[in-house]
Amino acid sequence: MSKTTQAPKALRGVGNFIDDRFHLAKTGEKNLRKVFPNHWSFMLGEIALYSFIILLVSGVFLTLWFKPSMVEVIYDGSYERLQGVPMSEAYASTLFIDFEVRGGFLVRQIHHWAALIFVASLVVHMLRVFFTGAFRKPREINWLIGVAIFMLAMIEGLFGYSLPDDLPSGMGVRILQGVILAVPLVGTYISMFLFGGEFPGEDIITRLYMLHVLAIPALLLGLIVAHFMILWHQKHTQYPGPGRTDKTVVGTPMFPGFAVKAGGFFFFTFAVIAGLSAFVQINPIHLFGPFTPTSITSGLQPDWYMGFMEGALRIFPNWFDFSIFGYAVPMGVLVPGLGIMGVVFGGLALWPFIEQWITGDKRARNVADRPRNAPVRTGVGVAMITFYGLCWLAGSNDILSETFSINLYLTTYIFRVLVILGPIVAFMVTKRICLGLQRRDRDTLEHGYESGTIRQLPSGEFIEVHKESSEETTDVLASKPVITSTALADEVDDKGVENPAARKGKGRLRRALAHWYTKDNVSFEGVEPHSGHHLHHSKDVEKESAAH
Amino acid sequence: MTEKNNNTSGAGEDTPERVVGTPTAEQSVVTEAPAAQDDHGGPYKASETHVWPEEVQRRGEKVASLWFLLAFLGGIGFLVSYFVFPVDEIADPQIGQYSNMALGGSLTLAMFGIGAGMTVWARKVMPHYEVASPYDELPSSAEEKGSFSDFFMKGADESGFTKRPLMRRTLILAMVPLGLAPIVLLRDTGPLPGDKLKNTPWEDGMRMYVEGTHRAIRAEDLENDPYGMISALPAIDDENYPHGISLNDAAKSVILLIKVPEDDWKQGMEEEIEVDGESGQRLNWTHNGIVAYSKICTHVGCPAALYERTTHRILCPCHQSTFDASDAAKVVFGPAHRPLPQLPIGVDDEGYLVARGDFTAPPGPTFWDYAKD
């Protein structure tokens, strides 16, 4: 290593200028020394952050030309096929961006692709956090902020793709209005106030525009900043390994390692989005035509993140609709349109607290769980994904029906059954897989790994030589936590008297849940690393066999 | 007794499976930092810094620089593409697409080059760091907490907030109306619903236009086609709107005119309905086998635009609610709950189809009080 160079004069000047005013030398060094654990799955949240930045920048560019107006004009722009067609100014100005601004088409596609990737990376990032238990104390609040970001991102996306006022997106707004109308008592009022009158009115694009470019991004930005400040303060979770404990984090420091890595990753994210925008067409609104409330095309699909709601609307039957004193309560709209969303987001928000209530685990956890080591949580997560995925697929049932030549109505019946059976089966299968993996972990811990070398013993017996796993592997395997619950521990006190709290309804429920949560688990108790009897090592083979 | 085979030794052909997120065996081989003396001139401890040998760093520098050069070319390409395709040519979708590909492709190259170069820099030129750092102790010590709570309560007491309830309560009282103000201010965002959702421009004697045209429909347009279907709007020519009719009115008054062969009518058509105080069977409100229904689905409001002629089924392409046109547009499948409202029709002196009144029920998505007058 060469001698450390002294900071250049200009840099010292700036540094001193800042420090004279903010007294930042110590804080600055501490933060530049901040450690980020290394794992590919920790980059998922980064993708979300970077696509959000790309969204902000590309969105500002689009606002230079976009006119959020529903005034009807006759198009006379340079896109020939639509000349003379009546359309809203919003649609006409989007055509202007596409065909009369160089790079406008590209930036619009970048904005759309970035939005899709933003929500997708949020979802995958949340799944990572869920499956590794990274939402546990002390990070519950950051999890809640994450859920809020996810919800806002979806709404932001829905409003955003509605702005061009093309035929499919206008239909999305119509469906939104239809769902609002279904709300008992106040639905028609909310709809009238939101749309400035009847559908479609002349205000909705202007209002969605304000929400899309100002209100929701401001909220999102605030929440994202809060998310990061909390993350920064609490530090990242890490996977088990040598030296990594609930007390110590091991990884790459912010400066210089992580800063450059993360910077590079930003450019990769941008490159992927730019590449998609250059070569994979998305949302070609000039082909769809302007919105009219009286026309429609078949095979309409919302952007992917709204797909699960679309699917739920398609498959939820009208059997539960009812009237009360002549007033209609269309459950067939309310349940899929609002209820499913409530279940998804409510479930996500509540899970950390439900799990904590079941296990009674109040310790701060910095080492993430390996998903297999929390089989019930992992099972619940996969069941959730299955439910979401099936709803999402059901949102394309017409396309599935056409592609695979299945009767359209039959696909609906199939999905109605699958959304109920699928999650249950997924839960059971996932849990079994987790337990199987735990069992394999125990084997590996006890016996080492299969080396692939076959040896013949003097007795004639063939054996596969097992070799000791690395310290790293052993460490990871042995780190498996024992899942317990205080609800089970308190069942009977030392005098044999049952805990009175456990006998009441809530206590009984908690005990039942605790039993469900902890009962299936491969015990690692008494397992000593590499103590297994058939841990044969090349040079010991003869010795061992002689001893037998 | 055992043959060690962990990552750091790196020897032997049977390296164990690498745990994700840890350095590869190769990376560890080059760890040369003298663990004994932790000060090696770097910002972090030598034992936490795995420095690459000079030749690896030099190669890394070259590769990274190559990527940066490529990125530079990409950036130049982006600027060139901007001017190669002039603004008056991109209106041609074909040329527009080339422009899009050239701009986007060069931008991708520029971004990817910078990303790749930085990654090579971070992975091959910089050392591999494995720095340990403590997590913050949670929670604060009892002493700190006690001191804080003591300080806070003393402050609150001294301020009078806790001890002077009159002041505290009146302050809260003062906030209440202000909290309501923003909600009240939103009142003028739109009119009250009233009966707006229940009435449409249809009235007795109003002719109908083929949707998208200003051509009035004659009964004979459909009579000669035993399975015909026309999407129609009220014949309104308001100069304020390019379509002649406002989108709001179009959205609720659009209808499907369907010709149903005599023998195909089902029992639902015998139901008695009332139009402008005049009662009659649904069938009486059709004309020569032509029946009119609202085109707007009663589920969430998409136009139910697909019509299967042989079965007389009207299908909404959004959520696949299906209505039977020959049976009072009853729901035969899907999430919709109530039939498409029927528009009573007849024919005027000149043979044009006309409405005989408004819909039998409010058209569009079902809402709370749709069935109330």
C-alpha cells in the first residue's frame, strides 16, 4: 500500500467550509464508516430506490409538455392516423410527447417501465423482508412504512397510467368509479366529489394529475426518506455467519466500498430500464385510441400490480349481494374491490405484531432467519403469494381462455376453487419443504457434506466419504434458532397450577396459535457438528474401520 | 482427525459449496494483509481489508477504464442520435421507432458501461472489506430513560400544560373547528348526487344515432337482419361537444339495439314495467323484435360491448358479466347482480326508432339507492 495522500487543497477548502458551519467531521466519519452487510437480496430495496429516482427525473421531463386537461379537441398533430379524431387535450398532448418531442417516446417508456419495476422490486423486497423475519423488533415501524409505500406506489401507478386518457386507462378509471359507487351510503357522494360530477366529467384527469405529480410523490418521498433514516439508524439485518451476531454487523463500509458498488448498481438499474424502453414497447397509447365511455376492446389488462384486483373482480361471484330496506349492497364489487385490498395490506401490516403476540418474542433481532428455519411463517408467506398470484392470473382469464382454448366461464370456476385450495396446499407443501431442508441441514451439520468419493472398506463395504463442512457452513447451520413461544412455557407454573390467563378465550387462542406455530420443527438439540458416525475421512477410513 | 476444507485454505479440488454472500475462494486466496499489524495504511483494519495483488488491481483498472470508454461512446451516440432524427420525421411511427431505439440503445450502453466499470472498480481494484461494527444497544439505559422522563415531566409541569387544565382544554377546543375546515372546503369539489345517476337524456320521442355518427336509425336498419346489433346514442346535436353529446350523457345513455327473432323471446319479457305512468309488458316496449338495453354494465360500468348473436348473450369484456338479451337482459353469468336496464322504444311517423321514455332502472354500476325513487 502506498502512503495515504493528503486531501487536495480544494477538497480541504470545501470540507473546512462545511465543518465551520455544521461541525460534521465526527458525524461524517462515523457515517462513512457505516457497514452494509453483503447479500444479493439486500439489493432489491436498492432497485426500488433507484427506479423511484428515475421516476422522479423522467416524470419531471414529461410534465414539460403534458396537459392535464379533459377539454375535447380535434387532433391536428403530426400523427396522421388520428388526425381529425376528437380527444381530450391530455391524450393529444401525450401524442405530442410521443411524436413531436425527440426522446419523448423514450422518456415516456422509461417512466412506465420504471414504474413497473418500482412496484415489482418493492414487492420482492417486501417478500425478502417477510421471509427472513427482518420485520421483527426493532424494525416493525420500518415494515409499516414499507407497507404504506407499497400501497401508495400502487395508487400512484394507477393514477399515473390513467393520465394519458387512452381507451384502456380510461376504462380503469371507470372501474375505479364503479367500485366507489358500490360503497354503501357515501359511494355516490365520493364519486361526485372526486369526479366533479358524473363520470367522466371534466375534472378527473386534472385531479389525478395533481395527486400523481404532487401529493402522492411528496408522501412517497417523505416515507422513503423516513425508511432510510430508520434503516441507517438501526443498521441492516444480516444473514447468519461467522462473527455476525445480534450485536455485531459485518460487511462493506459505506466509504469507499459500498458507495461505489451502490453507484454502479444505480447505473445497472437505469441501463436495464433504458434498454427495455428502447426495445420493448409498452403502453403504445397511439394504438389504443382516445377514451370514450361508450367503447371498449376485449383483452383489456391493467398494469401488472393492479392485476390481482382485476382478477378478484372477475371471479368473485354475485351470490352475496343483498339489499337492506331497498338499498343495494353489492358485495360482488365491495369484497374484491376493497375487501381484498384491505386483507392484503392489513395482513401485511399486522403480521409482525401477530407473530410477536404468538411467540412472545420481545428481543431485538438483527440476524435474519433463514426462511426454512421459520416454517410456519414461510408457509404463510407462500400461501399469501399463491393467493395473490392466482388473483393476478384470474385477471387474465380471458387471455388464458383464448390461449389455451378453455371455456371462458370454466376458467372462472377453476379460479374460484383455486384461490381457496391453492393457498392451503401451498402452505402445507412449503412447510414440509422447510422441514425437509431443516432435516438436511441437521444431517450436513452432523455428518459433513457428501464428497462424491466412494471408498471400499477392507470389509468389502462401500461408503461415500463425507467431509467436514467449512467453518462458515457449520456456523450458518448451527445458528438455527429454536422457535418457542412464551404462551406454551407459561402453561403450568412450578406448583402445577395452570396459568389463569391461558384459560380465557384470548389466552386459549394464543396458545393454540403458538402450538400451530411451533409444533413442527426439526430439533437440532444435542447435535454436535461433525459428530455423526458415518463421517468418514479419506485418511481415517482404515483407522475407523479397524476400530469397528 | 479431520481434513480441513474451509474457504480460507482454498486448497484441494473439493471446495465446499459457497454460502451466498461470502467471498469466493478465489477472493480469499489473495488475502495477504498481515493480520499481526492492523495498521496497513488503509482506512480499516488490515484483518478486515482483503487487498488484491497489484496485478489484479492493474487488470481491474484496465477493464474498468474500457467500460468507461464504452460508456463515453454511448453518451456520444445518444447526442448524435438526437440530431440524426429530426423532430419533423419522428411523427412517422417507423422512424420514431428507430429514433427511440437509437436514443434508448445508446443511453443503455452509456448507463451499462458506467455501471459495469464501477462494479469492476469496486470488486477488483478496491479491497474486499469485511468490516465489523456494533449494532446500537437497544433500549437506552434505565438511568438515561429516567433522566429523560424526569426532565420532560418537570418541563411539562413548569410550562403549566399539565397543571392548568382550563388553558389546555380551550387550546384543544380551538383546534377542533380548524380540523374540520379542510373537509368542509372540499364540499365544492362536486355537486351532490341528487337524482343525476337515475336520469338520462332519453325521453319520449327522442331518435337515436349510430354511435360515433350523426345518422339516425330507422327500424328497417335492423329489421332486415334477424340477429343484428347496433350501438346507439340519443340524437343530440350540441355544438359545445365534438361528439354532439357530452361524454357524461353518452356514458349513461349509450344503448345496444338488438334484433331478436320472434320465437327466441323468453319468459322474462312478460314482466310488467312502467314507463311514464304507462304500464306494459317488457315485450310491449320493444319494436318488431328490436329491444334496447343500456350498454353500460351494472357491475362496475364497462361497456358490455360483446354480443353473441346465436345465443343473444351480451358479454362485458372487463369482468365477463353475461346478460341474456332475449330474457330481459338477466344476468346469466359473472359478477354483475342486476339486469341491464331496458330502454322502451317505438317508431315515429317517419319510421325512425325513438325512445318511449327513460330507462326502466338507473343505468351503470349499482349504487346504494339505485332502486329508490
